[in-house]
Amino acid sequence: MMSAKRRGVRFGEWVTWNDRSPLPARQGGLYLFGCFRSGRPGSAPNPSRPSPEVIYVGEAKNLNERPLKQHPYVQRYADLFGDRSLDRLYVAVAPLYRTDVDHVVYRVARLHAAYWEAKLIWRYGEEHGHPPVLHFGKDTPDAPWIAQEVAALKGRRT
């Protein structure tokens, strides 16, 4: 029987979308998108208490591919926030596993990452009363709360 060691998640510092860079090795894990109206936040994201500026939680098999290359929700972000230059879009990554490991270890690591992705979305919802705004794609009708959250993150209340 295989045992899996449960580990926590530690995110790196927030980096602007335009300044992101690849990791030294091919790794899988979690990533967050954030929208900050007053510049780069002073600390790395805290998975125990996701801030209201988190707008997406994702999991990737390869953090050098996704989110570091073009992501499908970047256009959705630009449309919602009117930030075509992507200056206020930030990304933080939490590498959780290497991809050059035994197949079984890789599969367990992927399950661990999926668990943490769901847990972070759940924590965000508990803390803020709704999921992060980009968890609804462009084909999903915009609920009123999405417009309210976008306005708040842009510095305006509706």
C-alpha cells in the first residue's frame, strides 16, 4: 500500500503578468491570478486566508506552460477589468511536484494538487461568499455579484 505525505501549500511572491518568468525545472502545482489596484502586494498569498484580490485559482501539470504562457482567462480578465495592458494582473505559483518522477508518484501528486485547488476555491468562497470572479467563463452570464466585485477591485463601488 502506498502512503502519501500530505503537505501544505506555499506560494511564491506575486509577480505581474508581464514580468512572469519560467521555473528552473518542469514542475506541476497551483497558481493564482490576482488583481491589485495599488501595485504589487507586500507578501505572498496566504492559502489559509485568500485575499479578495484573488480572481482565479488554477492547477497545472506544468507551471512553465500554464499559467506562464497565454491563459484562456487572461482575455476574460482584460474584458472584465478593462486592463488591456495587463498591468494590474498578477500571478503567484506554488510548485507542488516534479513531473519527471515515477508514474504512480506523479498520479498521487496530481491528486494532491487537485485537492488543494478545490480546497483553496472552497476557502475563498467561505471567506468572501462567492468563488473568485474568473471561475465563470465568458459564456457564463455575468451575475450581479461579478460586476460588484470587479468594481470593488477597480476601486469603485456599484
